[in-house]
Amino acid sequence: MVNTMTHTTFKQRLTGGLLGLLVALGSVAPQAAWGNAELYNQTLKATTWILAKNSEGTSSGTGVLVDKERKLVITNAHVVGDARATVLFFAETKENGRPETSRSHYLTNVRKLGIRGRVIAVDRKRDLALVELDRLPESAEQIEMAEDSVGPGEEVDSIGNPGSTDALWVYTKGSVKAVYKKQFRTGAGEHDFMVVETTSPINSGDSGGPVVDRNGKLIAISQAIAPKARSVSYSVDITEIKAFMSGPWKLAPLPITEVLEKTELTFEKHESGHYQLELDGSGDEKQLIFVTKDIEYYERADIRKIWSLAYAGDTAPTAETLMKLMQQNARTKLGSWTIEQTPEGQYLLVYVVKIDATATPDALKSSMEYVAKLTSAMKKELEPQKEAASASDTLNEWLAN
């Protein structure tokens, strides 16, 4: 039989069938994703500009409001550094409904727009920090978190405050390349967390900003760029954010300058960037003490190092001296002796103490005084002088107390 159906009839039937299928699917279709402008405006209500003054100076970054009731903002640990006090700004909307993007506007009106924040938790391994705010503006809205990680190929949007431009609240669009566990190092230290690798460019100042899916839900926060790859950026996955917020919190260490000032001791910055002090040693001697500008850490242990030099020379310590140092290492209450050799071949005998970076100024002061007296006593003992015996007595007295 010859098919006599006309082109018009076929088109009508096809159109009708497709419409029926679309109607049927419409009842089970997911909620439509937001448009870019709507998504940006909604995410902006939870986005903050963060300023923090730490031992390296004032840092600038981005954060996102994750708990409106408790006034909690999450950002990267490297944004706040070793600071505990921060100043945050939420976007102020102009008459045309668009955000004010001028940095100078917020700095000039800091008394009105600035909000004080206190760093209440850090996790350097995940490069995350939590900031508690004094108050919230009426326009601020808590961001909604995604249930789980995103997958490769999904589109993502982000907001940040890049230092490379004069504008704040900058919008960036990209897509997910991969989601995986990654161990790597940045200028902020060693990291180990679930990474969301995206094509979204991240600049200095974008760190800590929200990365959201097409429904406006938080799926990560911006963290760093891949220096040896093109169009690759890293963000901290939502699973890491949730684990951090639900786990035990640890306070961020104070900047070393702030701790030293509270000891009421005189100190100055060495050309190496570390800090030096002259403290009373054994007898009437003054001993030069150094405190590191950087904080060493492992997992959630934050360590600050104090050290002093007892000997520097071209001759290696004798076996008798080495044995004495090993015995003292077993008896000292804090720290230990270490022997190092410079590239020029000079031998250094150094006493090193590592203390909790969150220790009080009094604890830091006591530790430095201990290092000064112990190192000074050893320095005298290593000198071929008659007073070595009395120096040894002083050392033993300190070890006994």
C-alpha cells in the first residue's frame, strides 16, 4: 500500500506527539536552574570581603556566610593567616539594584559597613577557617549547601574579590574538570583534601569565595590555582566544608608580633624575617634568642620555634661534647640540641624549642628565658676557660629545677 500521508499531516502528528511527551515529562522534570544574573544576585547576599592583619601584613580575601543564626563565615585558612581579628564587608546595593564594587567606598565607610569578626577555628590541612561575626546586615542571607559533591562536566559559578582588579564582587563562570583527593603544597603550606578542579580562573583575593552549582547551592570554596597548568583551579569540596564545621575546632594562633608585644620584651625583626631578642643568660651574659616568623604544623598541631646559638666554628664538636649533648637532650624539660653545618663548612651548635603556637605570651616568654640560660651556660662550658666549671654548675641547676 502506498503511504499517502502529506508532509503537513506528518508534521502535525510529530508536533503533537512531541508536545504530549514534553507535557508528560514536565510533571517529573527537576526545578529549572537559575539564570546567571539571578544566581549571582542570590549568591552575593552570602558573600563577604575579608581583611585580616597578620604577621605578614594585611591580607585580603573572600568568605561566605554559612550559618546566619550563629553568624559564621567560612573562608580559607591562608586568607586569615595567623590573625584572630578580621574586618568583613557585605555588598551594599545601590539605587539601581546593583552592588557597589568600589573598594574605597567600603574602606571610607568602614564604621558603617565594616563588621568585626573573630577567627574561631582553623584547619590548615583543609585550608579552611571559620569566622564569627559581631553582627549581620539585614540584606545578608545564609547560603544553602549542596547535599554532595558535584561531578565532571557540571557548570559552576563563583564570586570573589580579586586583587588584580579595582572591583569587588566579581563574577566568574566555569565547569568542573574533576573531583578527587589531593595532597599538595602552596605558599600556605601542605594540604590534603577533596579537590574540585575547575576551569574557573582564581586570582589572589578570590580565595575563600563561594563556588555554586546551577541551583545556587554551595559546592566548594575557591582555594588556589595550579601554577603549572592552564585553566585549572582548585576549590575545597563541600564534603570537606561539612566535615570541618561538624568536627572539633581549633583556635588560630596569634601573630608573633602581637604575642611578643604582650611579653613586654624588646624585640626587633632580623634581616631573615625572623624576630630576635637579647635575654639574660647565665651570669651577667646576654644571649641572643630567635623566634620564627612562620608557624610549622602537622594536621591540627601548630608549632612555633625558638632557638639560640651556643657555638659556631670550623671544628666539629668532639665525641665527648656530643655525648654530653645527648645526655642533656634526655634530661631537659624543653627542646633539644642540634648540630648543623653551613654551606661554608662551619659547624653550628643550636638549642631549639618548639612550643604550641597558641601558647600564651607568658608561656612564650618563659620558654625564651629557658633557652637563653641553657644556651648561655653551654656556651661558657665549651669555652676553654676556668669559669667552665661554674657554668656547668649553673646548667645542672637549671636542669634540676
